[in-house]
Amino acid sequence: MTGMDTVGLRDAVREALDKSPLADAKSISVEIVEGEVVLKGSVASAAEWMEAEYAASTASSPLKVKNALTISVIWEAPKDDVYQAGLESFPASDPPSWTPGET
């Protein structure tokens, strides 16, 4: 594969990713390594991971697509009464002494 073919293929895959329903296609980088399309970066879900691979494979046929994307799962604990009480009491008006015998 020549350098020009590589650039054209990378651009075609990039365009396919941009047109796909991915939430953030800009977080995916496209490389051509030894005649193989390599996707790197992160996506928010398994569905986006599969969609990125599908979009790249349709644009790069018949080349193989190596999907090296990671799924970044962000989980946040629900805010409850204990969390709120901690916010309201910080900073404490009378912090504890960490030196034994002193108050």
C-alpha cells in the first residue's frame, strides 16, 4: 500500500466514523499499520465500540480492522443524605486534634 493509498484510506475511515451515530467520533484516532486499520481511543459504551468497528470496516473493505478502543465507564455514586451531611459539615468548626493528649 502506497503512502497516498494510506492517506486516502485513513480519510475514508475518518469520514465514515464522523458520519456514524457515535456520540464523540473525534475521540477515535485512525492509523494504518501493515495494511490493517487500527482504531485507538475511547468510547462511552459497548454499542459505540461496535458501531466504530462497523463504520471502519465498511469504509476499509477488504482490509482488516483492529479495534483497540477502550470503553470508559464513568460511574458516580448517587448523592444521599450522608453525602449531603458531609458537605454541610466541612470544614468542621472544631477539627479533631491528631496529637495524643491535646484537644
